[in-house]
Amino acid sequence: MHDQQLLRYSRHILLDEIGIEGQQRMLDAHALVIGAGGLGSPAAMYLAASGVGRITLVDDDTVDLTNLQRQVMHTTARVGQPKVESGREALLQINPDIAVVALRERVGPARLAELVASATVVLDCSDNFATRHAVNRACVAAGVPLVAGAVIRFDGQLSVYDMRDPASPCYACLFPPDSRFEDVACSTMGVFAPLVGVVGAVQAAEALKLVVGIAPSLAGRLQMLDGRAMEWSEVRVARNPACPVCAGRAVPRSDR
């Protein structure tokens, strides 16, 4: 790190759990963020500010006026722009020393596998079960840790699925792909704006902990936030040995 980086990240470096070595791990890391909306905005902004050296944003949508109530990475002036381009501009304004890759595309399985394989950590900030399951399958196959969050109305939830840990469940262990889950859109159900900031920020925190190696993570724990009462609750979740996605998976080397 050069002098300006030492100054920029000095508050991290002062933490015994991070220090110079941990900050360097962030600078060397590649975070793949699926979704550049409500959750992806705060998550990506904190990753950029914290010094994650490479951030890839994936989203095929454009900025709409209705997004601005909660998607803080975007501005009124960028309405109509691709979200990933708007996000790239915002992240580089926060930290011009990092690399931000903007991919305006709806990725299929092969492309998703390619992107996940190159990542240090994946953040699922999408808004539908099909994408969440596709991201999970790619992370299981590549042995890359996944931080997944979701918010609707006044309710939020998040967890970590760390495929480097043989005891960690995957997303499909909690939400089997053959189960019927109804996708509910914030356009019809609504969403409390600050709640996506809370959950997205925690996703960034968990991703940074995974990069640096700060334990424990949320692996095996599903956290749920009631935004009305502002109360967190937690459910312990075990790996499903019969899971159709992660059963029999090979555990990658710990030095990945």
C-alpha cells in the first residue's frame, strides 16, 4: 500500500482484527455483486469505501424515478441510465483507486459460473428466487462464499452460505428449489427504504469479514429483522445432507 492508501484505510488498519494484512486482503479481493438496486447500493458502496480492489456489478435494469426512494447509489440526474453504469460512477466517486466492472446483462448459468469462479466473495442482492437459486448453484460449484439478503415491506433477512466450510448449508438447504415460494415485488408490496440500507450494510460487513478471515460469520444462521419493532431474531440452520444442490460437494482448499 502507498501512503494515500495507508491514510485512507487507517481506521481499518487500527483494528487488530484487520491491520495492514487484512486491508491488503481487501485490496486484493474481487467482490461480485448481483443486483445494483436497494440492497446492492449500500453493499457495494461500503465495499468500495472499505477498499475492495475489484467490484463487479451485474444488473440489466435502468434507473427509474421510483428507485430513488431507497437505491442510494443512484441519483435523479442518472434516471434512465443503466444501473450498473450509474453504480460504477458512484463507486468511483467514493474510491477512484478501485476497479469497478459494470455488466448490464441478465446472466445465464454458464456466464454466472464464469463470473463466480473469478470472485473472492459473492453478494446476492437480487429480488427473485430464480436468481437466488442460480447464484447459489454457481457458488456451490465454485466453492465461493455467498452473502444473501432480502427485504420486502418491513421485513428483512440475510445469511452467509460458505461453501469452504463442510458444515455450512447452502441457500437451497433453507429454501429448496422445488418448493413453491411466491416472488413479491416491492412495486406492489412496498418496501421501507432504510431497511434495505441496514440489510445491505450487513451484507457488506459479512463479505468483508469473509475476505479478511474474521470469525464467526453468519454461516448456519439466518437472521431476520422486523423493521416495525426494530428487532432481530435468529434461526440456526443445519446443512441438509439430502440437499439436491450441495449434497456430496467437495470442500475446496482453505487457502483459496
